[in-house]
Amino acid sequence: DAGVIQSPRHEVTEMGQEVTLRCKPISGHDYLFWYRQTMMRGLELLIYFNNNVPIDDSGMPEDRFSAKMPNASFSTLKIQPSEPRDSAVYFCASSQKTGYGYTFGSGTRLTVV
Amino acid sequence: GQQVMQIPQYQHVQEGEDFTTYCNSSTTLSNIQWYKQRPGGHPVFLIQLVKSGEVKKQKRLTFQFGEAKKNSSLHITATQTTDVGTYFCAENAGNNRKLIWGLGTSLAVNP
């Protein structure tokens, strides 16, 4: 398996623009997580899905953030409009049902200028 | 709310020295997972501990779960430069698969 695949690896955008981050989880993993990592706040869980259904989005900062999982092999995290404070590394991770750790993607480094 | 505290926040060691990071909780932990994140990389799952007093080894890494299940430790024997990174502990507190993360211990190894 190729692991969790995220794209793009790097994204530089101007404030106010829409940003879409993409994730392909490992086949057979029922859980998908979106995390944000910064030096100041560490790893923050934004939202997670179970069997493509959003379970907990309490970590989503505000209405500018939205996430979808239209099928078991694809998820997106969208920021619209983007702001400089959104600059961070965004990780997608997937996991099997029980007893296993998370597998993280390589992340998307987002810079909003 | 649930909290998992990790100490120390940073550690510098000379190559060949041992290193230990600790994970503590005021409440009983269901289980503990450990992850390693290399600089510029992503967290990589190392191991999960479930049973009280459990000890697991991976080459030079020894993982322990306290008897009361309120603490855990990761010990690295004879550190190498390849051990550089941040080590995170995390608890999976329920069936929802949501992890509660520590803030991590960053390890620097001087060659």
C-alpha cells in the first residue's frame, strides 16, 4: 500500500483565496482524521470521519473551514477565504477500527501571505 | 477535560547517552500510543500499550505502561543521530478512535 497520500505537499496562497487540501486514506481504513500542526499549538484535531460520515468537527476553527468525504478513498479540507493565521502543516491520517495506530500522510505545508 | 502531560519538553543528549520521556495523566489511561516525528516529517506510529505494567521493546527503545495506568515512558538506550525528532504519547480514550495527544518531547542528539 502507498500509505496515506496528501496533495499538494506545499501551497502558497494569498489571503482571501480558497485553498483545497486533498487526502487519500489507506484502503480498508474506516477512520479519517484531519490535523493541523503549528509550533504554538502543536497537533490539533480539526475533524474526523468514520465510514465517510463526519463524527466530530468541534476542532474546526470557524466557518471558513469545511471538510468532506464523498467516498471511502477521498477527502478534502477547504479553507475559504484563507487568512495568514491559517498557515500551518495540515496532516491527514487514517486508522482501522480498533487497536491500531494512525497512519499519517506526509502533510501539506500551507503558507498564506 | 482529559489531559496527557509529557516531560521534558526538550532534551539534548550526546550520542551514546540514554534518553527517557515520560507521559503522565491524573486519570487512568485506557491505553497509550507512542509516535515519532522526524524534523520536517509526519508522526509515525511506534507502539500501543494496553495492559497495566506492560513493557515492550523495539531494538533500543523500551516502552512501559505504569501499574496504575496513569503514566508511561519511552526509554532509548545509547542514542544515535537517527533518533532525533519529537516523541509524542497519545491516549485513545474511547471507541470513537479520537486520540488525546501530549505536546511531545523534542530530542536532539549531538554527534
